Amino acid sequence: MSDLLRLATAGSVDDGKSTLVGRLLYDTKSVLADTLDAVQRASADRGLATPDLSLLVDGLRSEREQGITIDVAYRYFATPRRTFVLADTPGHVQYTRNTVTGASTAQLAVLLVDARRGVVEQTRRHAAVLALLGVPRLVLAVNKVDLVGYDEVVFSRIAKEFAAHASALGFAEDSVVSIPVSALVGDNVVDRSASTPWYSGPTLLEHLESVPVEPDPHDAPFRFPVQYVIRPRTAEHPDYRGYAGQVAAGTVRVGDEVTVLPGGSRTTVTGIDTADGPLAEAAAGRSVTLLLAHDLDVSRGDLIAAGDAPEVVDEFTATLCWLAEKPLAPGARVLVKHGTRTVQAIVTELLSRFDEQALASTGAPDALRLNDIGQVRVRTAEPVPVDDYTRDRRTGAFLVIDAGDGGTLAAGLVGAPLPEPDAPGARAGGVALADGRALVSPGP
């Protein structure tokens, strides 16, 4: 049975993300015949001699008209070795919020740069967002190498420049690889290119098929946000009381002792029900209904946990990626959605803002503006059980919501500071090429 890799694409506008995704789908024969026919007709109407593979991904009319990706497009494909869930995210700075959405569950991100332009401001911003979200692996796809004459010097220069940035953001040297590709022509995407004899590493697909996958944290402490309380009160089930939701982390087994938070009551799991029948255990990602030994006051928004339980707090430090046009000022009243619980909150203090271009934190800003990353202090009206994001990506994340119109204002991570260039954990080395050669970061 093949395993699963969740990946996302990121990069600046016109770096060729949608074409790259289309090329992957096309060359792996993952496109339905009628879909391909529609793309071929649309391409012919535009006077193109070959299919515009970006149309396989850019499905919105506004995307096709503007030639840019706006929404997150999820695509599913498989090879004999692995199954893939791919999120093609926007490159335009205006849609960075969608990049955050697409990358939030990714195990790997493919970050594209145009070989003619190299690393640009949006490249550095996306790398910082990926580091902030804890995406463990990066592929630097240097695209459009055909437009620079397949020049190895150009490729190496771009990879070296990105090495310093990725290293300072805390990416391990062996977690970032660089591959020269041409999404339009197909060089080194699925099939190896004869035009890059100086490159001996795997193609992009070969790397995606072989890269180690970080499994869901089944051995992490158990976390289960309650979505719904099931009480049929029927003649067949007069006393049934179950708590439905999805296992966010860890594994739960019948007989396990658990704690219901924020109240702190302890009890035992007596059953795990599903639509297909009862289970002896359920791991991360499984939707189930838990039965508990005691008749407790449990409702939507509570967290059932085991092992090292999260801390229940009404004030915490967090890192925000601000996604709204309206700036955030100290004292702002918002809603915080953590798991299935939504509570009123106040952002009491703006502690710092991270400059993803200079890789440095500034002092306390007067406000956080669109696409800013900053550390803040949050006080909630009710206690919430939170994990540090670096410990658990699922129960350490939350959303900041506008209390007036319900719009999403920010993606929040409990704790999760980005490393400073000279801080412990920031690496002074470089990234590795996919063929195993090391690229040493340039000195200061």
C-alpha cells in the first residue's frame, strides 16, 4: 500500500506554479480525457500550439482571465509508490492568506523561483511563512531554466542565495533540496532532461516519491476537540451519550484514562463508535464518537486529552500572520477560534514584528498590517487548553476572527517564534542539491 504525501506549492507571481502542477498531473497521466480535451480546446482558442497546462489547475474564471492563481486548488494524484494531495497556492502578495491555508497541513512545500529573476521579496516571505507553519521540508524548484540557456551558474547562484535565507529560518540542511526544472517543457519534472547534464539528482517527481514522510503524530499525546454531543434519546438508545469529533493528534484506545478540558474532569474511554461499527482504537485523522465512563458536563468546544495534557490558560503569547486589510492595534477585541471552541479575546500587546526580508525582529510595532508576522499577547474571556505550536501543529494553532462580520483576520500559532539569524537553532550551513552536492551559504 502506497503512503500519502501532503504538499503545497508556493512562489511569486508568474513563477509557473500552476503550469508545474499541470505538468505533474499531465505527465503522470492523472488527467481525465474530457478535462484534457477542454484544456486543449481552450488553448487552441488562444492560438496556442500546445496545451496550456496551467488551465488544469486555475479553475476560476477570474484566474483564467488574469493568468494568476487566486484560490487554493487541491489536486489528488498517485503513482505506484505514493499518493499525493497537492495544494496549489497563490503567488500574489494579496492572497498570502490562501498560502497560509494551503501550507498549514503540508508535509513538504515546493517553492518556485523564476531562473531569470531569482529570489525575490515574495520568495522570502513565503519561506518565512512556511517556516512559521512548521512545514518540515522544502524543494526549491528553479523554474524556467530553459529561458536562461540551462546555465548551471545561474542555478547555483540562486540556490546559494536561498540557502542563507532557509538556513536562517531554521530549516535543517538536509530538509531543503534544489532542482532545476522547466514546467513548460517538462525538464526534470517527471522525466529527466538531457539539457541539464550537469545535474545528476532526481527529477521532482522522483524526489516527491522518495522523500521521507513525517507521519501523523500517532504517538503524540491524544487530543480530541469535541464537535457535537450525540444523545438520540430513542427507545433503542435511551441513555446513549457520545462525543463526536476528529482525532487531532495521538491515538485513543478503549480503556484509556482521559481528561476533559478546560474543566479538568477525569474519566475513562468505554467505547469508540463509528458509522461502520465500534473500534478498539482510533488514531489522528479518524472521525469517531467517544463514549465515556462518567456522565460529565461535556459540550462542543471542550477538548478530551490524554497523556501530558495541554495547559489551560486565559492569557498566552502567540505568533500571528495578519491576513486582513484592517490593521491590528493593541487593545483590539476579537474572537479566537481554537479547535471547536470560539471565545472572545483581546490582543493586549504587540510584542514585535518579524521582518522576513531582513530576517530580524523589530521592536513593538504600533500595528500589524496585511501580511505582517508578529508576536502578540492575547487574553481570552474564557480559559482555553492550548499546546505550543512547535509541539503540536493542530492544537497549537488558532484563528483570529472579526467579532463584527465574522471574517478571518489572522492565523495564530501559540508560541512558535521564528529564529533570529544569530539565535540558537539558526544554521550557518547551506541547503543541499537533490543530487547530494552541498551548497555552502555565502558569508556575511
